[in-house]
Amino acid sequence: PDQLGFIVVGTTTPDTLFPSTACLLQDKIGAHHAWGFDLGAACSGFTYAVTTGAQMVATGAHDHVLCVGADVMSSIIDYTDRTTCVLFGDGAGAVVLSAAEEDEPHIIDFAHEIDGSGGPALCMPAGGSRRPASHETVDQRLHYVKQDGQAVFKFAVRKSEEMCRRVLERNGIEPGSLDLFVSHQANRRIINAVSERLGLPPEKVIINLDMYGNTTAATIPLALADAVKQGRLKKGDLILLASVGAGFTVGAVLLRWAI
């Protein structure tokens, strides 16, 4: 832990608004020389955290960075709303980014985008400074996730494909060259639709949401961990991460697996 220079935590459900989860984590793991912060990008929290951490390494500011995706979605789910409560789960995952030599596997590129016009389609209406907790907001159950499933589905399929193609084309890589596609685990139909549009066979796609549900910022690191356990990842493999989250937030990260 003392070798860590920076900690970034992608989360929508921090223990408290302040201090940040990054501060709590830094103290608990004894990373005495690290600084950091929480990052709010909902289901894109991990891809955004990885990109942020990568920039810290790329500039030479730090040699080792801890990137975390963690959410306790059960704390903000309305269990009277069957359209959302059956979808989500709790989970956490993390990776360490370190400086790579020129010929070593590394993060190749990323593409991110936000579209705030889609905010109302997936949100928690109250709990911030605009609508702090009150009898009215609690009675109206506004401290829970609200979702327009159809709007989210359409946006997720379209933008996931767009971001993936953008980062691949920019690097002259055909989708078929990928060894593994690791999408945010929100919905099997979304993952299948995007992978089919990219022309990827099922053996190059990992789906584990049937085990954990949608754990928001934790889905991609959990999927990576499962891919390692299943022997589907080896050093040098070309991997594409993709996510769409509330905001809307969109992200894709292209990398070669380093361990």
C-alpha cells in the first residue's frame, strides 16, 4: 500500500457524501502516501476510474494507482418497484495500474462521452442539495433509483456500439481481433445486441449478471475476475471494456491484459 500514489473510487453509493470512500479506503489499507477522490459516473464508474488513473501514470505523477468500482445498490433500491429491484446487486472490484515498459501490455486508448439530456431516464430524484431529505421526499419514495427502461436500453445499445467502434477504428483494429469483450453487466439483451453488431462470437463475450445482477460500477472488474478464474484471460490478450450509465455516461477502454 505504501507504493500507491493515487486512489480513485467509482461509486454511486458512498458510505457518506463526505468523507469520500477514497479517504476511508486509504486509511483502511494503510496507503500512507496516497491521495485520491471518489468519481461519480454511475455504471461507467470503473471505466472512468481506470482512465483517470491511467492519466496519472502516463504523466509520470505516480507509478502505481488503485482504481476501484464499488456499489451497494441495495441501499437505494425501491423493493416495491419490481421493474428495478430485481435488476441490481451489491459488489466491488479493483485493479492496480502501474507504469509499463514500451514493449509490455498496456492501456492503448479510451473514448468517453456524456449526454446530460438523458439524465431523467435513470436517476435518484432526491438526496442531493437540490432536494435534500424531507418528509415529502421520503413519502414520495424519491430516494430510490427511478428508470425508464426502454429509453435506457435504446441509448445503451446505440452508444455502446458507437464508442467501441470509435476506439477500435482510431487504432486500426478490427472487432474480430479482440480476445475478449467485457461490457457493463446491466442487461443480457444489451450485451448481446452490441456484441452481435460488432460481429463478436459468444466465446469472446463474458456475461455474469445472472450471478451478481447489475452491481453498477463493480460489474466490469467482477467480470474481469471471473474471466481470469475461467482461464479466458492471458497476458497480452486484447480486451475492450464498455459501459453506459446514468447521466448518461458512456465509456470504452482498449487494453492488453498485463498479468
